[in-house]
Amino acid sequence: MSDMRLGAVIITMGDRPAELRTLLDSVTGQQGEPVEIVVVGNGAPPGDVPPGVRTVELPENLGIPGGRNVGIEAFGPAGSDVDVLLFLDDDGSLPNSGTAQLIREAFADDAALGIVSFRIADPLTGLTQRRHVPRLRASDPLRSSRVTTFLGGASAVRTKVLNEVGPLPGGFFYAHEETDLAWRALDAGWMIDYRADMVLNHPTMPPSRHAVYHRMVARNRVWLARRNLPVPFVPLYLGVWLSLTLLRRPSRAALKAWLGGFKEGWATPCGPRQPMKWRTVWRLTRLGRPPVI
């Protein structure tokens, strides 16, 4: 356990210097062997960082998966210089100094564990939103379980997974890149855990604050299905999500953006297609989330 090397990838657009410093202090303050840190300035200078923290400045914003992929490679091919990589949002922080030790123990104790998703808690209320629990039965965020996806900005990934199944899909830019990686990892035989005892403090904010939210959520949902699902499941999965979107009665502008993204997802290249095995479909079903929702 003590020799398991941890690294952390943090992407920033340089607009949250105080929050970033709080996060870095919470990572450098972890018990056990120091966590190596790389901060990626995604189209902006990364700003001042403590000694020992490496930085990479990108000339343009590559999006969330693209920026994280650059951070991964800063730790060697597919992050191979470390055993596990943490991905942390730059406005979050680790409130517990023992989180790194919990991560080491989790991966050391379970050779099949490929990804861990942390519990996101509001720093003021301590509450966790349902959307931050990566399973359908999300009423009890304090219950840990096996899951089928993870939260990209509050997670830890074994670098063997990245070496085996490849990086995050950079073309997605924003939204669903975690599920794409999760499905590929599950298809390769890895497991994913949601751990309620590994906490990232993060202020509660609606995802729709991003101007591109509705278009990219819809476009990437189509890309996700086209890349990963067996042919019979593609219309089922996308039909369910189209129905759910309509039932939620979004505003006219939001619906227009969503439908435009949905159309774009069919009309544009989605990247390489590698449909998951039927046994992976069954595994997703047994874990409580069949690939139709």
C-alpha cells in the first residue's frame, strides 16, 4: 500500500486562483507519501502554485477531457509514472487529510478496481445532490456501491486502465466523457466504485451554467451511443433520453439547443467505434443501470 504512487491532474482556466490554492493545499496536506500534482492551464496561464507543483500551459482551451489528457501524459505515457491518478475540479477541495490513504487502500485491496468516484458535498451544507451520485438509486448518498460511471472532477483512476483502454475522448470537449471511459473500462473487465467516505467539497452549482451545456450534452450522448453500444441498443438508449428531455419541459431556447446538438451528434464523426460486448451489457444491467438510460 505504501509504495502505491498517486498523482493528481487539475485543469484550470486561471479564473479561480483562490479556490485553486485551497485545493492544492488540501492535496499537499494529505497523509502518507506526497501526491504528485500537475496543474494544466487550459488556454490560460495556470497562475501561482506552491513549490513542487508542475504546470502545463496550453495555448487554447482543449475542453475538459482534452485538458485532462494532457495532464495524464505529463505523468508519462498513459500516466505510467504513477499507479493512480486523481482528477479534481479546481474549485473543489479535499476536506479530509486521510483521503489519499483511503485511495491507496482501495486500489491495493481490490485488483479489479479501476476507477473510484468520490462523494461531492457542498462545503456549507454538507449535502450531496442526487445528480452527483452516479447510480439510479441515488436517495442515499452516504451508501457506497459498485457503479457504472463516475464523476470526472472528483475521481481516481488506475493508470493501468488508461494504458489498456485509452484516454478520455478529447473530442467530447464537455459532458459524458467520463461515461465513455467508464463503459470502455467495464468492457475490459475493470470495476468502478462510488465511495461515500472519499469526499470532495464543491459548491453547489447547476451544470446548465455553461453556455454550451444543452448542445454538448445532446451531441455527446449520441456520440457515446454510436461509439460504444451494440446496434440494437443505440435507438433504445437515445430514444429514452429524447423522451426524458421532453418530459422535463426545458425552455424553448434550451430545447432548441438540445435538438441541435442531437442532430449534430448524428451528422458529425464520433471517433472510433468499439461496441461493448454483450456480457458488458449484462454487467451494466446487474449493476442497476442497463445501457438504455
